[in-house]
Amino acid sequence: MFRIIEKEMLTPAVCRMKVEAPRLARAARPGQFLIVRTDEKGERIPLTISDYDAAAGTVTIVTQAIGASSNDIISLETGESFEDVVGPLGRSSDFVGMTPERLASERFIFIAGGVGTAPVYPQVRWLREHGAAVDVIIGAKTAELLIYKDEMKAVCDNLFICTDDGSEGFHGMVTALLEKLVGEGRDYTRAVAIGPMIMMKFTTMTAKRLGLPVTVSLNTLMVDGTGMCGACRVTVGGKVRFACVEGPEFDGWEVDFDEALRRQRQYAEEEKEAMENHVCKIGRGK
Amino acid sequence: MANRIPRVQAREQDPLSRAHNFEEVCYGYDAAEATLEASRCLNCKNPRCVAACPVGIDIPGFISEVAAGRFGDAAAVIAKDSSLPAVCGRVCPQETQCEGSCALGIKGESVAIGKLERFVADWSRENGVRTYAASTPENARKVAVIGSGPAGLACAGDLAKMGYRVTIFEALHKPGGVLEYGIPEFRLPKDSVLKSAIEDIRALGVRIETDVVVGRTVTIDSLMEEEGFDAVFVGTGAGLPKFMGIPGENLNGVFSANEFLTRNNLMKAYRKDYLTPIHTGKRVAVVGGGNVAMDAARTALRLGADTTIVYRRTEAELPARAEEVHHARQEGIHFELLTNPVEIIGSPDGKVTAIRCIRMELGTPDESGRRSPVPVAGSEFEMETDTVIMALGTAPNPLISKTTDGLETSRKGALVADENGATTREGIFAGGDAVSGAATVILAMGAGRKAAKSIDEYLKK
């Protein structure tokens, strides 16, 4: 049912897949996510939607191999299928509800880190199609881990690259580059940061210092993704919220990142054990 | 006299061994035991058990068939009123319904109606006896059923029997709703009992589409306007977990019972060959006293944890089925009654280490008639624990009400529907926990069946 029609390795550990999911592709909006399950014994894995094509009935996901379950995703080949793909889940980005006049007056800066770069792409494309000005920062540890450079260049106004080791673009973290751009007089009205939780935390701290509102997309733990389990609960503005139905995007200034970082590691011991014991059976006739 | 025979006890797995496995606790009756137990029924002229059954099963009718050894005929009697007897025989609170009203129970022990219902259903399944033939759609009207729990399955089954073309949309990857994600394997075996109950519904021609979240993947409006459904039944249950709002509830190691049970049941975390993780640690405290609390506690016990139920009222007020409480005690679950958590305490790195509780005493009755517990001043104490599971009840999920214009909800978020299941919008019906708030499988099933009847009347207009 959920057949993989294209697969491409973007870096040795990051893989992009185009998957058939017609109902999902028709309903998807920027900012939403989906859940996949590779096979009967697999986990339900939440992934941000990296692209969607209603006419073709496909969605694009980008996955990084970091554990037993993400390794299982990456081991699937073109022509094979996911057992399940469900979504779109969560609320769409707030800007989807903005008036055209409002959008035309906004100057967005997106800060994308690692695989978080992929879901930034449809947001930037949507905003440009709706008349907003959009700059993008893509950050990675080193040049060969940068993804979506060409795609992003094609849809944004200005693309800025930074690497921790200086192998490409600005030498330094996304936070330093953001500070530099604002220091040069670029008067952004709104920032959006998507990437690892720790990167979103520090980007939010920088943005707050610069007085820049920032939206973050929280990649919390989840099971069902429909508000049923509460594994995804985060504290935002002192209130407990469910990232799966009330998020995944929140006002970064209000998010308790230290709690979110800690809660992400809730099953760290169990996952380490699973990684050590897991023998991937996908692609071997199941 | 028939009632001189003592109630036939159903055989059960030994408590000490079952505390370490997920196999079913109760083995149920064999044919001889069922026939003997059935012979105890007085066949009352005015059967109070039937009046006490939410779906009005002809209880003396099916029991007399069992007593005569005609098990297939007994199944046919039950099938007139219930579509999930193998499930209800296992999970209904019989002691407050049919068995609680049994004439024999006044002086002695009531007839084991639940165990007999289960026997008839299991016997039919094992002997390949189908209680109704698959029907072919005789009209082209399409009905969408949202949710494949007890309400949805019952509604879909009845509509299919009337000849409607029915599609069930299920948000999760497996059908069954709470029967799949909530009730554990040791109470309701999934691969035998539940799977076959769902196969029976499919055999009637009902299509089940999983991985569709109505309110996200599609909306009720798109189903009606673009996909041509003439009516919709909403049986989405009460899936939203409640928390207490006390300090420390977001520490690592605090889970909703929904999360804990979903990981274990739907995702099969108790099996080494499944990837989804589950966390217990050495000690688990489960807060709450309902069936879900018992299920979570007995699951934690089976995963190897020393487990305690923390409940703010007394044993008499425990809302769980009597059998579940009895089984939990037999298996070695501890009970801290008249006790309420006030804070969850964690280590510097944010992991649960203890739960601070206060002793309670029963005060004056509240609006539900139950005596409300009040804290005893100065009685606070700490209980060491690695995990806290909150089993405080659930509320209806707002996904559908928020994405469908014209659907009124109550203050608590439940869909407003009349006694026939009609909501405030034409063509949309609802029933089960989505309307009543968290209740029982049998009440949801009854509501689903009632709504099927109203949908039929509505579409015939």
C-alpha cells in the first residue's frame, strides 16, 4: 500500500524517500508530520513531512540512521513498502492562516539543522508562493553532511550555509551566523528553527536575545500521534501541551527546552539495549 | 433442585505462574462445566438479568440451550442482541449487571452468565459456527463508521446486515480500538478472540481502512461531500488521558496508563522481538482504581516490577470489576487505599525516585453519591518508586468535534447526541465513550447498535 517509489541517499547516513500515500498527500500542509511503521514488529516513528504532492499522491520523508528503527527505515528499498504511513498529524504552521497582506509584510529567517533541513523546504516554498520574503540558514557539522542546498536555493531569497568546522560557508554554529546576519542590519520579523532539540534551544536563546520571535518544531517521543498517550507532553508557557495534537510547532520563547531534552531521553536505556540486540530482518523476506 | 448445585468455578492459570506471563488468566468452561452451570439457571418468568443487560440479551433463552447441549443454538440466541459475545463474556462488569440481578444471587451465588456467554462464543469460534451468513449489499447507500472499537464494530456489523455498504476508518494501524490498545492480552487474547471478532465483522462485507485519522487525513465533510457517504457514525471513544496536575508529573518515569498499555498491547513491547520500548524499573505505582489501573498494574507486574495501586477511596469504591481486583490481589499487587499522591519526586537528572502521598478519609457523599475522600492533615509520607502510571480516566478526543462544523459538544468535550445517537448535525450519529465519556465495552456496543437502527431509519426517509 505505502510503496516507496524513489529512494536516494543524501549523505551516507541520511536517506530521502518518496512514498505513495494519496490521502495523506492531499491533506498535508506545511509544518505537519506523519508516522511510519516499517513492519509488524517495528515502532511507530514520527517524521516531519519533507514534501508532498497531492496530484501524484506522494509524500517525501528524510530519515537519519540513529537507532534500530531508523536503520530499518533506511534499509527499505525502492519498490518495497512501509507497513503503515499515517497522517498528516499535528497542526499546520501558524503562517498558513495569515492573510496575504500580512505574509507580504513578513521577512522570515529559517534556521535549519541536520535532517531538520528537509521539513524546512516545503515551508519556505509555501511562503515564497504566498509572497513572503524568506532567507534560510542551513547548518551542519561539516560540508558533506549538508543537505537540500540546491532545492533550498531554488525557493528562497538568500541561502546562508554554515559548518562547525568551516569546511563550507560561515565557520561556526547557526546561532553565530544568525547573530551576524541580524548585526548586518537584516531586519527579520520572524524566525523558524527546525533541527535537533539542542540546536533549537540555543537558536531560541539567541533569537530571544535579538528580540526575534521564533517558532520551533518539537520532535518529541510519541506513540499514537493523535493525543492518546501523552508521551509527547511538553511545557510551553508553564502549561502542559501535547506536541502531537497541539504542536508540533510552538513559540520557542515559551518552550521548556531542558525538560523537553530530558524527556526525549526517557527510553535511552531501553533503546541502547534494543540497538545492541536488534538484527535487522527487513529486506530478507520478513 | 437445580440451585443446590454450587456455582461452577472456571479454571484459571495459577496466580504465581501467571504473574510472569501474558497468557489468558481464565481458561473458561469446557462443555461439561458449561452444561452443569447452565443447569443452575431457574429460567425466571420475569428475568431480571435481561433487564440488567445493557443490550437485553435473552439470557435464560441462551442458557437453556446450553443446558440442553445445543451450543450453536445458544450462539444464535446471543447473536440477536450482541455482536461481541467473546469480548463481553470476558470484560463486562457482570456483577453490577446481569449477574448482580440474578435471583439465585439473593441467597447464594448467581449463575455465571459471563462465563457461559464466553463459553458459547469460544465454542462457536473453535467449531467454525457462524451465527449469521455474510450479507450482500442490497442498497447502494454508503455509511462511514469512525473508530473500530466496540461502538464502531457493533454499528458497522448491524448496518452491514441491513445491506448498507460500510467502511470503518481507524486511526491506528490495527482495528479494535480499546480492545486492541487498552485491554491486555491476559484478559482478552488478541490473535484468537479479538481477531476473530473483527473477522466476523469483515465477513459481513464491512471494509476497514486503518491509518486514517478523521479530522486530519480526511474530515467528516470530505467523506460526505467527496467520497459519497450518506451517513456517518462517530465512535471515536474517550482516548485523551487525564493527569493530576501535581508537581513532578513531567519527570522521566511518569506515564499515562494509555501510553503504558498502548506500548505493551498494541505495540507488543512485552515481546523481545518487537522494537517498541517500555519502562518499569523495579517498582511501579499505579494511581487510580478502575479497570485500566488494574490492567496497568498487572501488566507492570508481568514485566517484573513490584507494583502498588494507589487509590484515594476504599476497596468498596474501587470502580474496577470485582474479578480484576481479586485477580490483582492473587497475583501479588499491593494496594495503598485511602491514599492520594500530592507530588512526584525526582533525582537531579529528572528521573522519578518517589511519590509523596497523603492519607485520605471518606467525607460526605458527592453528587455521584460516593463519599468523597478528604485529606488527613499531617499524614503525608513518601513511597519509593521508579515509575508512576496515571490511570485517572480519559476524556473524548476533540479531533473530530474541532474539525466538523455544527457538532455540539458538552462542557467535558463529549459529543452531544440524543438517545438514538443523532448528533446536532443531520446525517451524523455518535455513540459510545465519545458521547458518554469513559464507560464500558457493552454500553458502547449498545450505543453503536442503537445508532445503526437510527441510521437505517434516517436513510430510509
